[in-house]
Amino acid sequence: MRVKTTDHTDNTELFASAPVRKAVIALVVPTVISQLITVVYNMADTFFIGQVGDPNQVAAVSLCMPAFMLLTGMANLFGIGGASLISRSLGVGNHRRARATASFSIWTAGAVALLYGLLLYALRGILLPAIGADADTYVFCEQYIFWTITVGAVPTVLNQALAHLVRSEGCSKQASFGMALGGVLNMLLDPIFIFPLGLDVAGAAIATMLSNLIATIYFLLLIRRRGTSTNIKLHPKYYSLQKQIPKEVLLVGLPSCVMNLMGVASNVTLNKLLVSYANTAVAGIGVAKKVDMLTFAIINGMSQGALPLIGYNYSAKNYQRMLSAIKTTLLYSFVVTFISAVLLFTCAAPIVHAFIADSETVRYGQLFQRIICITGPLVSLTMISITVFQSVGKKLEPLLLSLLRKGGLDIPLMFLMDKLAGIEGIVWATPIADCCALIVAVMLFIPFWRRFSQAIPAEAVPEPANAPKA
């Protein structure tokens, strides 16, 4: 008798039996595209504000970016942690735990985002000067923070978290469409709010908030339409603090969150050190980091797309397929990010000039872009390693690597390099930290690879029928 298939069956086939390269491409390509579009729409704020010709407004967006990045940290905490547990639960057929995990991730993420948005606005008088806002940029920072975070925190976090959770079931195209939808809308709305309406920085912030809100609504409608064919449930009755769900979600998602938090601390430190030289230097690093996010988007897309495939096969004990997926993802990620780094290095001047015509900002921007883009291929290897450890439920290894990538090394190096080499030395701290993080990643990853490589032959040999039970 032929059984009617469901979305679960189709996704299980992608995770369990489709050719590995086909599965990796099916999961990774849509994710990379959505990540690139997300970066482009983040760059759109800087680009369109830059056309106003005011370096102070460009600097304000750069100063606010660390606070905005915290929202991505929250989304990763609940989204990546939840996606890892969902994919591992599906690998052993535990749909009840998958549903409870999804509900916990969604509702807790929304509550934390709301609290963060309200606290940030209440404490803006203290926090904005702390991140580098001065008399020239304070008002612009205040406007940007209000619309993107105070009003927009919940849709921004849920948009990204829901994309991770939907992707955990193999629905990479749908997840990527939702992320891309927000990006495209922001690019369309930015020039409307900035120029015809004359809202400048506030207009860019409103466009970002509305775009994330519409993308969140798309995900909610998608989940509702899929009905019984999805484990992603919105009803609070599925919410659970049992079965170690909070512990698993939070500890596995913590490294990605910490990386964002430390990235915020790193960017704040960078801006504070650079602002002592000139606001045009802050504007220049803002443009350079926005552009470098293109490479990081590719890395993120590769790692996040492959996470459910690796986690599912680890849980199902199909280690040969798991290692094949890891190897394929590593290769693709390195090749693509290498090409990206070459393009960003060689085309630095025209790229920065496209954002703002101010000659001093362009001079700083192209110099900074060339420095920070050179380690893109190395970062891809570190990030895939972090994702692999998260996929299988490891806690310590990804946390250590995350701290080494951001905060643990680059912040002390910024102060040291500032003393040794001035403004260029401050920016060189990040590539140096990335190289150190890669060395540790390789040291941790090799034993992991060997362990599961050695397990494959033993699994391939059938156990005798009369063998004693372990």
C-alpha cells in the first residue's frame, strides 16, 4: 500500500538519503542568498544615508550598529539553539520534543527582545554616550535606536529566529524567502523614507523596522499554513520548560549569542578608539565593516544551512554522511569566501566611494576594507567548526572559539596595536585574532574528525546474531 507523503517525509529524505552534495546545496544556497540580501539591506541604510552627504549621520548608524547587532545575538541564541535541538530530535523521531523546543524558542525570544527594546530606550541617555555618541551624532543615534530597537526589537528577533527554526525542518527555501523578503522591502523603503519624506536617519530606521515586521508576519502565516505538517508551533500550550529544553537551547545557542555580544563589545571598542582620531574614521570603518559583511554572510549562510543536515545525521548515527556533509560544506565555503576576499581587496576604492563621496571617509574606508577582508577564508573554516560543534550539541568548544573570534583576543589587541601602530594597528587587531582562533579551531576539530572517522568502519560491519548485548 502506498503511503501518502508529507513535508516531514520529503525533508527526512533530504536529510537522510539524498546525495550529500545535492542536500548541502539545497540547504546552503537559499540560505546564502538570503544572508547576502540581508547584508545588502543592512548596507542600504549606510548607502542611502551616505547620499545625504553628512558624515555624522553615517557615523551615527555605525555607532548604533553594535546595539542593533545584539538583536541578532538574541535571535541566534534561541534560533540556532532551537534549530540544533529540533534537528537532533527529528533524527530520533521525537516530534513532541521538537514542538516543545520550537514553542519555547519563539515565545522566550519575543519576551527577551521586548524587554531589551524598552530598557535600551529608558537608558539611552547613559548608553548612547557610552557607545561613542557626541554632540554631533547623539540626536541621529537616538532616532535610529528608537525605531530599529525600541519599536523594532521583537519583529527583528522573531524574523531571524523563525528562519532558523523553519530551516531546521529542511525548509531552507521558505526560510530564505522570508529573510530575503525583509531585505528587498528595506531596500525599496529606504529611499522613500529618506529622500521624498526627508526623514534621513529616522527614515532609514523606520524602513528597517517595517521590513522586519512584514517578514515576521510572513513566517507566522507560513507556519499557520503548514498546519500539521510542521513541528514549529505557535500556540503557547506547547511551551515547556521540561526535558532539559531550556538548557539545551540556551547552551547550544550561547556561542552564537556570545559571538554577537563580543562583536558588539569589539565594535564599541573599535569605534571609541577610532573616534579619538576623527568621525570620518568611524564613518570609514562603518562602510568597510558593512562591505565585509558580504563575506561573513556567505560564511553564515554556509554554516547555518548545513546545521540541520549535520545535526540530523549525528543524531541518527549516520556518521559517514555527517562527515561527508561537513567536508563538502568546508570546501564550498572556503572557495567562495576566497573569491569574495579577492574581489573586496582589489575593488576597495570604488566600493567605498559608492557609499559616500567624502574624500577623507573614502581614504579611511578603503584602507580598513583591505585590512579586514583578507582573513575571510580563514574565518569560514572557524565558523564551520563552531557550527559543527553546535550541530552535535557540544557546548564548550563552540563557546571557546566564539570568545576567541570576538572579544577574547581582538579587544586587548586593539589597545596594544593602537599604541604600537596607531589607527591602522587598531584595525589590524581583528585579522590577527581571526588567525589565532583558526589555530585553536583546527586543534579542536581534528580529534573530533578522527573520532567519528574511526567509528564508521565498526558500524559498517554487521554484528553477529549471537553477539552479547552491551
